Amino acid sequence: MSRSLIEINQSNLEAVMKQNPQLVVDCWAAWCGPCRQMSPLFDKVAEENHERAAFGKIDCDKNPELVKKFKILAIPTLLFIKEGEVKETIVGLVTKEEIESVLRKML
């Protein structure tokens, strides 16, 4: 995981959302092929936009309570969170451009 990405779990979620009013989260699992394809795209968007928003990842296998909280039914899922509230969600493998488009709308 890139050093600029925040590893989000049940114990740090509230603090991460409080410290980062604009947060984009990649919900993934190690066994998920599309998640592995999405990861470098997400990392690139995070690298290019780290001054505009914070970026984090939730390992769905290790954080079932967050899967339930965010009602994640399929992965990969991207959550666009502004001031503690999910404003947009993308489910499935998408392009870097699609991620950036939603990010621009959110900010």
C-alpha cells in the first residue's frame, strides 16, 4: 500500500473521517481480481490528487463491520465521503478517468 494511503479499519474510521473532510475509500479484498486491477488506478488518482482529498483503503475481509456499515454488496467499491457522509459510490471496476470525474464533482 502506498505511503499516502490510509489503512482504514473499525478502530480508526471515525478519527480518519474527522481529520479528512474529503475522503475517497477503496473497499477491496485480496482474492478479488477486479480489486487487484483497480488498485494501481486508485493509487495513481490518490498520488495525483492527495492535496485535494485523503485516500484510504478498507480490506473487506478484515473489516466486516465496515462492510455492513457502508452496505457494501460487491467489490471493488469506491466511497466518496465528504464531511463524514457518503456522497457518491462507484461499484465495480472503472477507469481512472471515471474516478477523477466523480472526485471533481465531489470537491
